[in-house]
Amino acid sequence: MLKNIIAPVQAWLLSQNRCVGCGKPLVGKTQNKKSGQAVVTCICKRIYVFDDVKKRFRRALVTEI
């Protein structure tokens, strides 16, 4: 039940290029670039991957960290 409420809000925040934890814009440190993807770390230490092809952010998987 709770996931049905939180998931759309997190999807909306990511579509606005904002962190799902703190809500700030994702313009943190870019760590590395590989195969068209940049790894971005937010101020609150959440890690995101920016896909150059789709022009969207997504949460990083454990294997991508």
C-alpha cells in the first residue's frame, strides 16, 4: 500500500531531475563516464546514473557503484 503512494512521487522527482531523497536538483559530482552513462552522486549520498541516450536519471544498481 505504501509503495503505491511513494513510487509515483519518486518517478515524478526523477523526471524533474531531482533527488528522490532530498528533492534537490541532481547536479552533484560526476564520477565516471562509461558506455554513454554518467554516475552522479547527490549531496545526500544517493547515487544515480544519467543515460545520455534517454536523457533521464535512474537510481544506480549495486553492481554499478
